[in-house]
Amino acid sequence: MSFFIFFWLVSSIYGEETSSSIISSLTNISWSEGDDGDIFKIEITGNFEFSYAYLQSPYRFFIDVSPVESNMMENEFPVGIDGIERIRIARQDEKKIRIVFDLTGPIRYKDIVKDSSGITVVFPPRLKKISIDVSGNDKGFLNIVTGSRKVLVPEVFSLINPDRIVIDIPNTTIMSDKYDVQASPPITEVKISQFSIYPPSVRVVISSNTPLPWNLEEISAPGVASISFPISSLSPLSLSKPVIIIDPGHGGKDPGAIGPSGLKEKDVTLDVALYMKGLLESKGYQVILTRTTDNEVSPNGNSAREELEARVVLVNSNNKAVLVSVHCNSANSPIPGGIEVFYWRDEDKPFAEAVCNSLSDATGRYNRGVKKGEFFIIKNVNVPAILVEALFISNPTEEKFLMDPLFRRKIAGGIVSGIIAFLERKQ
């Protein structure tokens, strides 16, 4: 009896290795438009494995599937959708089939999923065109066209050294190595790049010789955006508005608080302050930073007291100003988190409240409220002054937020929105 059982087992195993009946079948390839991009459905019956990769010269994306046979009548399908030219099917060996997407450029997929019916590939909307229009009398436009079927909401902010406006377009991939964009004054250069692959986003950077005010136009049509800027003459910084002095805490030999992963407070505060400067200047405010690099403000730098006194002298040399000192909080425990804003003079409490509430709303972090604090710099200046503690660098979760450049921009935007709201109410 044991002999026959053994013989049956061997026969069964041998049959599984050689039978062609187990090969899966490629039965159909279809595509459709979705809210988040173009969806390609590769229908495959049975069990299979797959792998995928990109190739260049020319650009193409391929998926290898095995073991599989093709039941398709055609081996090539024209697509012609925003840089996806065609799909080709080619057999690699007796078990493997390669499905190739021919592309016009470095188009990245957003998602690729295997399920019981086959493989689904999603390509995000592509950046189709960037153009500059300076035909108006006083206003120019940077126009963006994508294949998105949703209203486009790019993130726009200003940077300095050199002066430039940055536009991040979410859920988008470039479809060409080169876009034909002619820079016209006051814009000196336009750069386009794939800023992030997962999730996909495209970054457009427009450079100018001077700080360029901008405005994101309200457009209800899907897939397009427009950023306007002055062209007849750059709007001068308003003399009726107060000067805004931003004090990035610490710097040089003083790192400030250090997070559990080694993040230094001085690096975070300077980055946030530089983002704030760009945002405020785009709104017509004159901005002064107590430091613009990783250095001390005091020419001597012999003590922490001398450093603080140097910052106070700088602030008090500007009579019509407001001060925002930017810091990260720290505690002996890793548990505390959230946002606090300090003031010294009672009349500065509404200023602190406006910034604290705005910053908490922008970042989604816990609002610890405003407090009266005897900090040297806000106690000794002669102008409205607050000190912002933007998250706890000692909290491992919040330290990770502080490491993220995108989150630092949220912090900058939240503080700036609070400053402007306070100043507009005060007028």
C-alpha cells in the first residue's frame, strides 16, 4: 500500500511542474479617467507574480508578469493621453510577458496594485504647460495647466537669497524633460522639477532680481492655476505698515534645545524665519531678521547676555516695528507637546493670542495658550513683542514634524497669518 501512495505523490508533483494548465491568462487592458489620474486595468486570470521598472532613452515603464499566456488579439494599443503614447505586449520567455507603457518623458506612476482580477496602475495628472503672460499693463501671470480633473490648489511661498517664488503642485508628475517657458521681466528664470515622487508633486521656481509680490488667483476651472505679479513697477514696501522684526532664536555657538534625534533648535528657527520673511514681503511688509545665517548677532559673542542685548539694540533702533521671536519649546520629559506664545506687556496679549491661535490652526498641534513670560528680549524692547514656542523639540513626535521642511512652512504660514490678522484688526 505504501508503494502506491508514494507513486501517486510523485506523479502529482511531476504533473504540476510540467502542465501548462496552471498558466494565467492576460485577457484585457483598458483605461479610464479618474479624479486622481488615469487608471489602467490589466486583467489577468489565475495566480501570477509581477515586477516593474522604468527605463530611459526612450522613456518607458514596464510590468513583467509570469507565468502567463496572452489571449489578446493585438500586441500594441495606442493610448495618446498626456504623455502616455501606447501600450505594447511582448513575450520575454515561455512563461513571462512584458507589458510596456511608452512615455514621452519621466512620467511616474502614483499607485500599482495587484488584486484578484489583475493589476491596476494609476498615473497621476501630468503637468501639460507652463506659460508667462506679461501682455497686461500692470499685472503679469504665470499660468499652469495640468491634466487634473479637480480644482488645482498649489502651495505658493517666497524664498530669499536669491529672491524667488516657489509653486508646489500636488498630485502631479512632469511629462517632459523640458518645458518651453520664456522668462520675461520681472521674471528672470523658470525652473520645473519633480519635487516628490511618492506622493507625486511638481515644483516650479520663478526667479527675479528683487522680492516679487504675488497672488494666487481664484480659478474654479479644474486643472489650472494662475499666479499674478506686478510688472509695471514693483509695489514698494508700504511705509504705512509697521516693520516686522523676526528673531530666529539662538544661533552660532548656541544651538538652543536639542531634540532626541539631534535636531538643533537654532536650525529650525532660522528656516522658519526665512520662510516668514518671504511670505510677509509678498504682502508688502518690510521685514528685518536679527540673523540670516547660523551666526551670533553680537560682534563679541562672549556671553548669552551680550547676545541678547545685541538683539534688543537692533530691535529698539526701529521705532515703528513689531517683534516676533521664534523658538522651539523643550522639557525634561518627552511627553509635553503643542504651541505656546509668551508676552510681557499686557497690551501685547492680543498679539500673542492671534499668533497662538493661528499657529495651532495651521499645524493642528495642541494649543497650550498664551502666557506672560519674563524673557529678556520681549521684556527689554520698546515695541510690541511676543515669543513663539513652536512645538516641543524634546517630544519625539514633534521633533519629526520640526525636521520636515513642509511642516516648517506650515509653522511659518501660521505665524504670519496671525501677525497679519492682529495688525489688520489694530488698524
